[in-house]
Amino acid sequence: MRILGIETSCDETAASVVEDGVRVLSHVVASSEELHRKTGGIVPEVAAREQVRSIIPVVDESLKQAAIDHEGLDAIAVTVGPGLIGSLLVGVETAKTLAWVWGKPLIPINHLVAHIYAPFLELEKFPEFPAVCLMVSGGHTDLVLMRGHSLPRAKRGGDFKWLGGTLDDAAGECFDKVARILGLGYPGGPAISRAATDNNQAPITNNAKIILPRPLIHEDNFDFSFSGLKTAVMRLAPTSNTSAVAYEFQEAVTDVLAVKTIKAAEKFSAKSIIVGGGVAANQRLREKLGECAGNVPVFFPALKYCGDNGAMVAGAAYFNFKSVRDLFKVEADPGLYFG
Ligand code: KG4
Ligand code: ZN
């Protein structure tokens, strides 16, 4: 089965054709990141206008790369939320129109669920359930227990129980804000990681005095809080070595994410750990989870599928194939969550 996945929830405009949920036949991502670099963050109206411009060429290119035309598609899947309303509308209305014109089933997909299916892409051996999933992106930080693929009556894909999440900033958002405080640019995640690596090469005394808190790390719950870290960095920044602060900040965030994920995996006797979202690209998070998980296998997306893309949307749709007959019922839903 070949599904075209369309994703426009934030600043990317992406489309992919995926066969049987895992074989990626095309992967096209247009980003307006360059424009947002100038403003140090995403301006929603600017993102949506770029998406209107690029959505049709991106879909065309994804079919071309997959070497098929629309007749070779079995269905269309689209991210309906959560995300920026103007951006979501571009993908949702385009997908509805294509589904109607081409006469294809349309499958609405939750963006958070799509991130959880990113590690399935190009896999031969799938994660076993129950799985503890860490969803870490620019907009969300959640721990969920995944008991399987879609239940017959589940609203939008996957059998999920939400365990906990951030009480304030998302982990990726915190990377972005701290990078801005340190003058490292946007997006913050890769910028902080690069600066932190420089610190590894600097004399060890550099970071001797810099210790940041690990918020909620010992609390008996699965919640996170990152906004205090940002404030702590703000206090340190004027008088400290930038790469040393970046290093300690990355250690603090990844310590908390890894410890809480492992705690959840132990509590629910998880057979696998699945990590999705932009922050899943973080090398230190990969190392720490890999080291602490013991015999429980940890599944990360390939780096190219960590950020927003259409392939994960098509993948999620394959494993939770629920098309909507009445296209008018498919609507952008910016506040969509797990459930
Ligand atoms: O999933 P994503 O592309 O978009 C959302 O759905 O939010 O995630 C983007 C976020 C940004 O905050 C970015 O700074 C972060 O992922 N990110 C990283 C890394 N690469 C991207 N955070 C930490 N380390 C990275 N290597
Ligand atoms: Zn995302």
C-alpha cells in the first residue's frame, strides 16, 4: 500500500510517498528556516505564506521522486494538528482537495503520533509493545505508554496512555531560547550541540564552576519543567564561557529526559523505548538513553526523520488506517493532543 503523507504543522512543507508504512519512496522537505533565522524564531504568518507557495511543488516532487503518478497512490494522509493554525490549514485543505479530485481515501493524522512512527521508517524489526515513547520537539515534551497500534474506537491513531509532560517550556523550545540568550542562533538544538562540543575540546577547568539544576529529576511523576533552566542560563550568561554553559545546559536537559524515560520504562515493564521529535536528533540524548536502557531496545528515527516530514505521517497512517468518508469533517485542529 502506498500512502502520500503531507505535513505542514510548523515551518516545514513536506510530502513523502511511503510503501507499507516503512519503505520511503520519496522524502521532500521545504523549510522556511532561512527566513526565521533572521527573526530568531518562527513568525507564523511568514511560515504559512511560504507554505502556500511551496505545497504544490513539494507534492509534485514527492510523486516524481517516487516515480509514480497519483493513480499509484492508495491513500493520502495529512497532519491535522497540533500546530500553527495557518500552517495546518495549508496542508489540510490541499490534502482534502487532492483526495476529492483524485478520488482517494483521506486519513487525518495527529502530528505527535506521527513523530512516534518516525523510528519505524525503514525498520525491519519493529518495536515490541508496550513501549514507552518520549516525544520531544519544539512544541511538546511528553512521555506516553504505547500499547499498540490504533484501537477500533481511538480517535486518531495509536493506543496511547499519556504519562506526563512539560509543565512549561518544551525541551526543544528551551534549546531555542537558551541558544538565543547565548547568541548562538536559530534553530537552537544543533547550535547548542555544536557549542557544547567545542567545550569538550577546551580545558576541563572551563566548566568546573558551572552547574545547572536538573528540574524534577527525582520527583515521583513523569512531568518535566524547563523554564527554570532558561532563567538560570540567563543569570550565568554574561559572566561565563558560552560553550561551557551550552555544554552544561545540554547535559542538564538530556539527564532529565533520559532518567524520566528510563523510570517510565521500568515502571511499565516496557519492551521498547521509542523516541521521536526534533530533539531526538540530539547525540547526547541518544548516548544516555542507549547506556541506561539495559536490555530494553531504544528506537530513534534516522536523523533525516527527526524533524517534521511527510514520511512519518504516511507511516502513522498505514498502521492506523482510518479514512474519513466525509471530507468536510476533516479540519485543522491546532490544539489536538494524545487521546
Ligand atoms: O519536531 P520538530 O522539527 O518540530 C516540532 O514539531 O516542534 O522539532 C524542532 C525542535 C527545535 O526546537 C530544535 O531546536 C530541536 O527540535 N532540535 C534539537 C536538535 N535538533 C533539533 N534539539 C536538541 N538537539 C538537537 N540536535
Ligand atoms: Zn514536529
